[in-house]
Amino acid sequence: MGAGHDGAARNLAERLQSLGHAVEVRDFLTSGPLRIGSALRRGYEFELKHVPSAYEATYRLWYRAQWLCPVVAWLVTFLTKRRVLRWARRSGARAVVSTYPLATLCLGRLRRSGRLTVPVVNFITDFGVHPLWVHKGVDLNLAVHDTPAEHAAARSGRRTLACGPAVSPLFDPECLPARLTARAALGLGDDQRAVLIVAGSWGVGNLTATWEAISASGRFVPVVVCGRDEHLKRVMDDLAARNGTESVVLGWTDWMPTLMAACDALVENAGGLTSLEAMRAGLPVVSFDPIAGHGKENTAAMHAAGVARLAADRPGLVAALDELTRPGPARSAQVDAAAAIFREDPGELVAGLVGATAGQPLPARRRAGLAVRLAVGATAFAVLGWTGLTTGVAMATEAGAGVATPAPVPTSVVYVGVRLDAEELADPAVVSRLKQVDAAAVVDGETAESEPAALRALVQRGVSLASGGVGEDVPGGSSDLPWVRAWSDARAGEELSQLAGTPVNVSVPGRRLTAWDLIESSHAHVSLVVPDHIVDASAPPVAPLHVAPRGVYLVNGLQATPDELLASLSELQESAAAEGLAVEPLSLLS
């Protein structure tokens, strides 16, 4: 799940080995059947990169419904316990340490039930302690700071210590390369202020916006690390080349100690391992535009603890860097506060626990009957499954997952579709304006069947055509089961193609999508479009319309007169022209 959990495990292993212990490091995600761990990892990365709103909603769900946490722990343990117990037995382990929340849930349940008789240590790598990070069955929680230690103790009721992060000794100040040598390796001048920008091993977050904010100030040299995302590195290389501003852009690298020795501050977005390494190296940390879920929680907690600065906007980012990249009381105070969290060697704490609690029983827990547990689990996962297939997918598609979106490269265009009723479809003035604007006509099945001649005339005029679905989502329309509605909308697109005499490969259902829409559109080889903005032609505008580059706009002509629709189209066209943007039909989305 990214490099943070792996890095903490690796560093703990090295510390224990230096103390004379034999250590095995296992990837918990390989303990489940049918490569479910790999699927979980890929889904997690996809959410973080493409649908952060869905990840944010999922992350916050466990705070609102903490009664579901034991259900998750039961399911995770059920899927993984066999292999985890085999690992512990065959290795002859005298203690088991987790650096990952789901592993903690499994180990805590096994320890509390007596299946695992050696002590379990939960090493919490984050400043924010999510409800799934702790379990009442662990023997010892280790945390990176007092605040997460307090939260872990309150939620688990177990012994908890704030020892500090587990980072490589390579980031100890005395082990870092000389500053002048490190700067020379990057081609940096003595008087330049260099800012190291990171986004984790996966390159998650809006790295381009961060680079632009820092570069535009003209005060700093951005040094960007794109992780393993080669596409992101190409984007950053192109952006730096077009801008002409001095920058250093790197992909995956093991130069991090050198980079931290050379730079004057670190900008990050998740509060992960790299931020902790920077704190150890004496490099001030600034968090900006944090990623969803744990990123927002970690960066806020680090800011509250005084070990990092959280910048709320671009001016705030530049102001923070201006202050922290120069010697002074603000920089010294933050660096000193960060250095103070490295209190004890977590390896020594783990080693000290070995044998001390082996075989000791934990507080007994009340056992619910198997039928009750299965019923609760089935109900909870049915609710979660239905929510994911409906609301979850809707949030994902609104964020651009699984639907047609603008090309990733910056372009000076907006994409426009116009939803027509029968009167507007048959109005020559409306058709002429659609052709002039170069917008797509969005026509539903009912409208097409009522005006087939007008539909064919529109296509003959060269107007791009998109399906509006079956045509029952007008006010007062019926509401079918989601899979029935998805099938009906896909069939409406096929019928529209037959009536128009031309393929229609774009669909704008005009409602929140579900998983069944994604399935049916895939079978029908149709691209779904979710507009960023909907302009209601029947309602007078409350403010001037402003269009944005690469925006997807739908002008809704239902319930409007042809004249009202023409007025809305004119306003949109004038707004686009004022911004220097060209209008393109929805069919050009990819």
C-alpha cells in the first residue's frame, strides 16, 4: 500500500537485526486467497489517483459507523488467518509486529482469541489514528507522537508508547551527505533556495499545481520526485520545459538523503514516510493540497503538533516556504519540534517485549453466536455493497472514473451538449445555432420517436448527436430499479442510432450513474458523460456564466422554450469566446 508501511517494516527489521534478532518481513496482502490483496492494492491506488472523493467518503465512513469495525476485523481474519498463523508457526516467531492497519486487525483478533500466543505489537506509522488502526487484542501500540499515542490508547485500551518514527539511519543528520556536495550533484547554486516536492511512491495528488505555485513565485528551484509514475514524470518534464523555469525532475530514486541534504524545505501532501525522514534530516516540512482520507488527517495533525506547516492556499504555501527556507526562529522552532519526536528506538521496545507477555491471556471477550455474527456481517456488507454499487459509483463517475473525460493535456476548449425536447428538436433556429456553436444535441428516446424526421434532419446538418437515455428522467417521471434503468437507457441509445441513421456512441443519462450503467454502456460500446456543469435554460441566470478550460457543460432545454434555449446558448458561446475557448461537442471526449 505504497512505500510508507513497507519502509517502516524494513527499518524496524534492520533495527531488530542490529540487536541480534532474526527477522522475517511478510507482505500481509499476500495472506488472503485468490490474490485478493493485489486487487485491494490496485483498487486503493485507483481511488487515490482517480476518485479521491470516493476514498474520502470510505475513510470517513468508519468514524461514523465504528460498530462496523469488528465486522471488518472478523472478515479480514477469516480470509487471512490460516497463512498468518502458518508464518508465525514456521518462523518460530517470539513476537509479531504490524505496520499496516488490516494486519493489526487480524493479529489482534488472533491474539485475543488465543490462536496466537506470542505478543503482538502495532506500530502506527501515521499521525492520524483511523478506527481501523487499532485493536483491543494487541499487547503494545507504538506511535510516532504523543497525539496519536493518546488516540490509540483511548480506542484500544491497551498499553501505548510514543517512541517516534522508524526511519533509516541514512537520514540521521550526521549521516547525510555534505550540503555543498549534494547541491553540486543537482546543479544548484549556493544562493538558490531549493524546495523538494514529493507525492509518495505512487505520485498521488496534484503535483502539477504544487509545482506551478512554487515555480511561479520565482523565489525557489523546485526539485520534484514523481515516484514510480512514469506518466507523471513525463508530464512534469513537459511542464518544466514549456515554462522555462529552472527545475529538477526525478522519477523513482534512492537519492532521498542527498536530496534532503541539498534542499531547504520539503513540500508533501500525505504526512507519510518521506515527511518523517525529512524531520529526522532537519528539513522543514510544509504540507499542501493534501490527498483524501489519511492525507488530510495526517497533515492536519502534524500542523497541530507543530512539526510541520499546513498551507491552506498558494499564497500561504509561498509565504511558508519564504519563512522556512531561511535561517530564523520560525525554521528553528519547527525543526526542533520535529527532532524531539525521535525519542526511543522502536526496535529496542519490540525486543524488550519479546518473552515478557508470551502465553499470557488477554481480557476475555464475549462471544456472539456464529449465526448472529454471520447475520450482522452479511447485513453490514450488503449495505456497504449496495452503497458502493450506487452512491459509491455515482461519486466515482462524478469524479471522472469510468466515464468520458477531456484529454489530460491542457487545451483551450470546452465541451458542450444541449438536451432538447421535441419542440426544440423541430425548431430550425435551434438546429442552426447548435451547428454554429458546434455543440452536441442530446436527445432521449421518447423525443426521438416523436420527431424522427427532425432527428434525421439535424444529423444531416452535421450536428453531433448524443443519447439522453430512455427519456423518463423529466420531472414527474418514473423511477425503475437501477439495473432496469441502465438496460433501458442503453437500449434507447441503440434505437436512437437506428432512427438517426448514424452511430450514436455517447450517452448523457442526466442522472447519477450506478455500476449497472457502467456495465451496460460497456456492453453497448457507448461512452458515458457526466457534465461538470448543468445550465438550466428555463431559469433566469442568477450570475454571469463563466466557463473553464476543459469543462464539460450540459445546457438543459427541458421545460424551456426555444427562445430561452437560444438565449442560454448565446450566453455560453459569448462566455467561451471571452475566455479564448473553443467549443467542441461531447463526442470528442475520450
